[in-house]
Amino acid sequence: MKVQQHKKTNTFSFLTLVIGCFLFSISSATFAQTIPAVEFQNQLKTDNKAVLLDVRTSEEYNSGHLEQAKNLNIYDQSFKEELSKMDKTQPVYVYCKGGGRSANAVKQMQELGFTSVYELKGGIMAWEQGGLPLSNAEKPKTDRFTSTDFDKMLKANKNVLVDFYAEWCLPCKQMEPVLEKLKNQFKGKVSIERVNVDEAKSLSKSIKIEGLPVVAIYQNGVEIKRVTGFQSEKDLLKLIQQLK
């Protein structure tokens, strides 16, 4: 009887340890959520403990940023070290230009054990699309690529695939060689074009480009489908096949 009692005690202790570890892992996990611009703004107004983090370059930050945002360039080698110095119990609201860099920042904060992180869906591009205010915003420059240019491009070809990109967008750069390959492969059948959103701000706003990269397909000047985020060669081929 004493042996059985000893076994029961060990089993109970083991289960208690397992449950304890499980509960600890849940409590220590980061709560992360991607929220649209208006909701992001409203939460910032009511969250007295909020820390607002802009992970773009200093040049981008100085061209216009959300009020009271702290700037930590995600491309700096010291980025994660600077993150580790922050109070991980405070809720962090993070954004970039289009959403790619902020998503990367969220992953790093999760690794560091931050309690709660809120990411601005679509970044400042979505913020501006919603007509929301920026501090220290530069006067808009004349676009190098206009809506008129875009319409001419679509009318010049029956089938068009457009990659909306920016120089600062890492996934955009990763897609560039594949797009060039497909451009040569489908020459005469599908026109594959690239539009730099920083040189076409009015156009980007009018057709609601939020987040990058964005790839859209057009037939006879009409948009058939658009997708957001990194697209592999296989993904791009599937889009092109819809134009046949």
C-alpha cells in the first residue's frame, strides 16, 4: 500500500509540474494583434500606458510620423538590443510604411517576451488613406507617375500584371528578379509592369493601395484581382493564368 501511495504522489507532482509549465507558457506569451488605422488611433487615445514605435528609417520618420512616436530603425544592427531595453509589460503599438517591417518587428518582440503588441495594418499608407493626421508631414511632392499614366499603361495592353512596390520594401526587392523573368517569358501575351508607390502617391491613394507589395491583374483596363504580400513565382503564375 505504501508503494502505491508513493506512485500516486509522484504522478500528482508530475501533473502539477506539467500544468504549471503550461500555464506559465500561456501567461508569458505575447498577445499580438494587427488592427486597422481608425481602431489603432482610437486605442492609442485611450491607452495611457501605450508606447508608440515607428520602425522606419530616420529619413522616413522625419518626413511625417504619428504623434509621440519613438523611432527605432529596424534595419539598424542595434534594433533588437534597443527593443530589449524597453519595458516589456507595457503595450507597444508599432507601424512602418506598408506593414512588412512592422510585422518583422512584432516577431522580434514576441521572441523578447513583450506582453502585448498592436500592429498598424497597412502602415502609414493605410493611415494616410484614412485621412488621419501626421506630425511634421512634408508638403506632398509632384508625382512622377500619375493616374493618367496608369490609364495609358492599361489601355496599351489587353492583359496587364502590375506590381506596386517601393525601394524600402524588402519583399518587393525579393520579388523583382522573378517578375523580370516572367516579363520576358510572357512578352507579347501579358504586360508585366512595376509602379513605385512613392512616385505615384495620388494614384496609390485613389485605388486604395494599402500595404506592400501589392500585385494586381487587369484585363481590358479592368482590375480582375489583387493580392497583398510576398508572392512566389508559383503564386504569380497562378495570377497570370487568370488572364488567359
